[in-house]
Amino acid sequence: MNQQFETVQKFGKDSFEAPVKVFDAASSGTKAIVVETADYAKKSFEQNTATFEKLAGVKSLDQAIQIQSDHFKSAYQGFVAHSTKARELYTKLAQDSFAPFGFLRSAAEAAVAPTKSAARAK
């Protein structure tokens, strides 16, 4: 009887603390995503500006095509790198947000365990 009371008490405490932990994880995860996205936007803008400045001084069509090709290749690589990093950050955010609710599984297993023991005893 005492063990069941302690289990219920722990469940109540964990239920109270879980949303606070989720908020902290969501806050820090969202901040990391915003910082990464802002950095990518800044780098992209700087690269676009530099490419435009190069194109402004071009004397031949071949040179302009080469500058554009280099820019597109660099922009694509930057986008892929940013997408990969963003995916990792979103995955981490989801994992960190659901982690505090792991106690629900252990509480459910603890609640089912006495029932299974009683069924085996019969």
C-alpha cells in the first residue's frame, strides 16, 4: 500500500515538473533554430551582394556565366548545409520536448506490474 502511494506521489510530482522541463527545452531549441536561420540568411545575403558586385564589373558574357555558376553552386551547398543543420535542430527539439514525459511509460509499467503479478498468482 505504501509503495503504491509513493508511486502515485512520484507520478504527481513528475506530472508537475514535466511541462516546465518541456518549456525550457522548447525555449532553448527554438532559440538555436532562430540563431541558425538568422546566420544562414545573413551569409546568403552577403554572398548575393558579393555576386551582384562581381557581376556589375563583368566585361564578358563568359565571365558573367562563370560567376553565376559559381554562385549557384555555392548557394546550393549552403542551402543543403543549412537544411541538414535545421533538420538536426528540429529533431533535437522534438526529442528534448518529449523526454520529460518518459515518466508516463514507467508509471504505466508500474501500474500494470501488480496486475500481472496477481494474474500469475492465480
